[in-house]
Amino acid sequence: MTVISRTETFLVPPRWLFVRVETESGIVGWGEATCEGRSETVRAAVGQLSELLVGRDALRIEDHWQVMTKGSFYRGGPILASAVSGLDQALWDIAGKHFNTPVHQLLGGHVRDRIRMYGWVGGDEPNEVADQISAQLEVGLTAVKMNASGKMSPVASVAEIDGVIRRVAAARQVLGDHRDVAVDFHGRFSLANARRVAPLLEPFRPFFLEEPVVPENTHLLREFTSSTTTPVSTGERLYSRQEFLPALQAGIAVAQPDLSHAGGITEVRKIAALAEVYEVQLAPHCPLGPLALAACLQVGFATPNFLIQEQSIGIHYNQGAEVLDYVVDKTPFKFVNGHIERLTGPGLGVDIDEAVVRAADKRGHAWRGPVWRHPDGSFAEW
């Protein structure tokens, strides 16, 4: 029987929320409902949504998704979407284990044998950027992503603008012509700043420019995409097809839904199909844990318009635990020429060390994003 008997959540360092769904036959599915800085709130939402699942057939994934997202008069938002995401991933994991096949096989089979990966690099000064990129190249990656800047004034100074250019120039020098650097504006730029900086970065051929405006200003995206020849990406803070549609219509080149924020595997597959109509590539956001990463990869192996996958092994956020610390067999996540080979295990293809997870949950975490302020004391986007 695939009847759901119970659900559990685990708040584990450094900043993740794992979801465990168990069936009466003993099949266990895992998912990740992390919402950075709000995971305790999502935990409560998972508990509430679980009332809709316990006692029902785990294999009715689409029906569960419909009920979880639409069964309340008040819908949407990152908290609900993240809770649905973790449960949805766990249901797909159960389905794969039930049929003894990887999730991507249930999604129509693999369209590629491996997925290109990239990692995030920090560094406030050009030499620090260069050093961090060199470290990523040493572990086998061929692409990286960096923040364009730290805190930015609403109308940037010459020094702020030149700082962005110098850092990206340093990245290109280390990477050469055959590797890639994506530049993340992180919603820190005003539209004026973004439009001013983008043409100055074009000589360095960024892979893409990410989140040039905050998501609530998606109506401004067209003005930015029309101001640069560099591919533009966004989507980590968009949670549904409906929210992605205006961004797609504005001319983005890369859609970046987060499998732990945008309704899980079920919704992201639909976002990918919608993106394909606009000749937009999929590159899921994933500075998270092993379950979110595995879910992204399963979608990637079955999605024709899939570009590249973010991963957070070694990222600065990972204090107290690393991505693979909760995984029994780490070998499927080994980088081979900058790629991860197709996952062949059943379900999400990742074996979670449950004892380690339960012990980590006792420690828990209370991760919060920083609050930045401008020199005059006013709020600044992080």
C-alpha cells in the first residue's frame, strides 16, 4: 500500500528544512522545504498541509499538489509554496521507490546523460574573486556565479560601478574563454544602476545577468532586457507559472525557479514547459541541501530546455554542515568534467542518513539573512 501514514520535518544545520513522508508499507520519501530565514514558519505550514495527505494514496501526486495549493481560499506566497515543494518532492521520491526507478524516468525518461554544474564564489576584491574561482576550478567545475556587488547606492558612485567591473574582469581573466561566469545582481540594483552597469560588463561576456530587479518589480524587466545583449535570468523568488509569465514575456533568457520554493517537481516541470515556448532555458536556483539538489537534477535529466544547475557544496552559508553530510553515498554527486552524471537510483536518487538527520534536528538552527543599511541609516537590499 502507498497510503501515507505520517509526515515529519527536520530543521537541520546550516539552514535547511527536510521533510520525511512515510507510507503504511514502509516506503519513505524525502524532500526539502527550506525557505531561507523562514524555515520555522514553513515547518508549521508543512504540518498543516499534512492533514490533507495522511490516509491518502501517495501516488496521486498531481491531485495532492492541486489540493495543497488551492484547497485554501488564501493561496500563494513563499511559505505555502515552500511547504508544498518539500512534500511534493517527497511524494515523487516515494513514487520512484515504489516503481523502483528514478524520478526522471517517471517524468518521461532522460534527455541527457549528464548535467553541467556551477558553484558560487565570493570575494570583495578582485584578487579574492580570482582565488575563489581557482578553488572551484580545482574541484572540476567549468562555470561559477558571483555577486556583482555588495550593498549598492540607489544611484551608484563611480567607485561602486568600477568595483563591479574590476571584479568581473578578474573573474574572466582566471576563467579564460572556455569557462563561464554568471553575475548575480541579487535584486540589490535599482533599474538605473542595472542599466548603467550591464553594457560595461558586455566585454567580459557574462553567462547571464541574474535578478537585475527585485521580483515585485518584474514589470520593469523589459526595460532591462532591452538595454543589454547579455542573457538575463531571474526566478528564485517567483513561485508559480503565473508569476513567471510576465518575466518570460519581458524577454529573459534563463528561468531560475527554486525546487524548494516554486511548488516542487510538479510545478517546476510546468514552468519549464512554459519557458520552452519562449525559448527560455531552465537553470534552477539551488544554494540549498542535498534533497533540493537531487530534485533539481531529476527535473534536469528529463527537461529538454535545461541549461545548467547551481549547487552549494562549499558555499559560505554552509556553517555547521555541508551539503553531503546527510548523504550515505556521496559518489553520485561527484563532479566529472564539470558535470554530474545521470542519477540511476530509485526516487530522487539520494540516500539520506536518517540517524544523522535526527541528531542534527536536535541542534536545529535559526538562520537569518542579514539586514543591510545605507550610510544614512535607511534600508538597503541584501
